[in-house]
Amino acid sequence: MARGDPGVMRIEILVGTMTGTAELVAEEVADSLRAAEHDVEVSMMDKLDAGAFADPASVYLICTSTYGQGDVPDNAQDFFEDLKAKRPDLSEIRYGVIGLGDSTYQQTFNFGGKRFDNLLQELGAQRIGERFIHDAADGTMPEEEALTWLDGWRQALDEAIAQAA
């Protein structure tokens, strides 16, 4: 939550994508959050390192697809590996996860989001709400489904912030 303004949150959306779908979803989510007057920044993961989680006043939203054999996308690989190697203390960090996948790959379905979620929890970060899991095989539009999920996530975020106050 932004200091001094109880209604405005600083939300940083970090995007891992191969085909651009996660970026599209992130932009739709960002637009919705901005319409609610939150301060939102969208960053592609290929420009990030472990220092991306430097601001404990911000809330982070990981928006990632899954690629290959359940891997994070190519543009997220270096960021993910840097977090694993440096293992920063993220105990003051709050985050959410938007995971995109295709259940026709049952053994690795939505592992990009799961891998980030597991790593952030190992590093002490506090997940807000449930992970959003989109299945490309179900024929729904991920950006529309993400906006539906976002309403519940924002409510969980408001509750978490109220409890911390």
C-alpha cells in the first residue's frame, strides 16, 4: 500500500511469456487495477534480477506461462535462476500468481506459475489469495478469466493489508 494514501496500492506485475499471451493478460489486469486508481507497473522478466523485490511496500503479481517440460518461459529463466542462486529474504514481500498453461500437457500443467509460487514461498514471501490457473485447453480467454479472478484477489489483498495494519 502506498505510504500516506490508504486506498492506493503499488502493484508491480512481473511477466514471463513466450508467445505474448501472459503479457496481454498482464496488461488487461494492469488496466483494471489502474481503473481502480492503483499505481501499477508492468515489467517483462527478462529485464529483472533478484533485486526486483526490493520494495516491501509494493505488492507483486507474477504473470507467467509455462513452456517446454514445465519450465518458466525463456524470458523468465535468468530471473528465476538469479532468485534461486541469491536466495534473498522476501519475508516482507506480498505477492499473487497468474499462471497460464495447457492441461493437454498433464504432467507439467501450469508449472511456470507453480515454480514461481514455490520459490517465492521458500524465500519467505507471503502469497495473497489463491493462484490463478488458466487452462488454454478449455477455450476461455485468459485475460477475461484473469479479470474475474482479480476481484477475489483484490479482496484477499485488502484483508491481508487490514490484518497487517
